[in-house]
Amino acid sequence: MLQLVLEKRDTFGKKLFPSRKMGKLPVVVYGSKHKSGSYFVSVKDFKKIWKEAGESTLVSLKEDSKNYDVLIQEVDTHPLSGEPIHADFYAIDINKPVEVKVAVEFVGVSPAVKNLGAILVKVMHELEIKILPKYLVHQIEVDISKLEKFGDAIHASDIKLPVSAELLTPATEAVALVKEVVEEKEEEAPVDLTAIEVQEKGKKPKEGEEAEASTSPEKSEKPEKKEEKK
């Protein structure tokens, strides 16, 4: 079983900075047969186990001479780097079932996708189950080779669960399905007749030209100058 070593801590808030710099991750442990307490674990070891275990695989916490079976309950990460900055562990009773969300792993090849060009839609990526801790698994496989024609779907009730597991996700929920590719035709925009300008025949004088024309010396008639009598 995956194991982390606990180190008791009594620092909180801003005072955690020096410990973080030393590669320690602040955590909280609570749950069955364990009084809520604050600890440090190695951030390097935690990242390795978190990647492998996720939140549905048992982890052993070692505190002095004692060992606790726990689940990684919640992990806070840095908004920019994505690095873990805090984690909660839930101590469990090995003899009592626990409710967990287990990741779904899609396996196989869908004939509908391969032969008919259908689109595979992965509707769900985890299933919620109730299970005895010793039977916990990291992933549940979903065989998509059963999707043979357009419209076929795999529901939560169709999936084979681990030993002792009870399905909590609604049985009728679709986990994966295939559908036909439908090409959308581009609709031609209606022509707005009111926006069309009708061009008049002949050259239309520009704005201001009419006024100019009326005062133009070429087009205006000047009165003849009478010859003065001597």
C-alpha cells in the first residue's frame, strides 16, 4: 500500500512559508478512529502518490508506531502553478463501506466510430459507488466496443463494478454514446430590399454643385454693357 509519513505541526497561515520552502505540505487528518489533527508530509512524496492513487485508492499514513488507512479527500492547489498547497485525508474504518467517485477509463474500439464515421461522446468521466475499502480501485473500465450503430449508448447500469460495489450514480445515466455526424447547411441571409439604392440614370450632381452651377460665370447670363454716349 502507498504510504506517507506524518510529521506533527503547530504552525498555520503565513508561518507555513518556511516549511513549504523546505518541501513540506501542510495536511489535515480526520475521520474514523482518528482525532482531527494537523501535520506535514513530504510534498514530493505526496505528488507521486496523489498522481497514482487519486481520490479513490487507499493510502497509509504512518504516525510514530501507528498506521492509518485514509483516502485523499480534498487537495487545494496554487491557482497559477497548479502545485498542491494543502490536503485533507479522511481516515476510514476498513470494515465499513465508503462512498467514492472513481474515474472511468474507456477501452476498446467502437464499430460505429470505426466503420460508420460516428462521433463518440464521453458523457461521464467518473462513477460514484459505495464499496468496502479493501476492494477500492483507481479506475473502472468501460468497453466502448459495444457501440455498434448510431444511437447506441452505454449506461451506468451496464458497467461491471468491482467486488462489493454498489452503484450510486443513477442507473439510467448515459456514460458514453455514439451519434451521426450531421452537416449543417449555411443559411443564406435574406436580402434587405430597403437597403438597396436605385441609381438614377444620368449623372446626379453632387451636393453643393447645384448652388455652384447657379452662380457660375459660364452658365449665368450677364447683362450687356451699354455703350456710353459721348
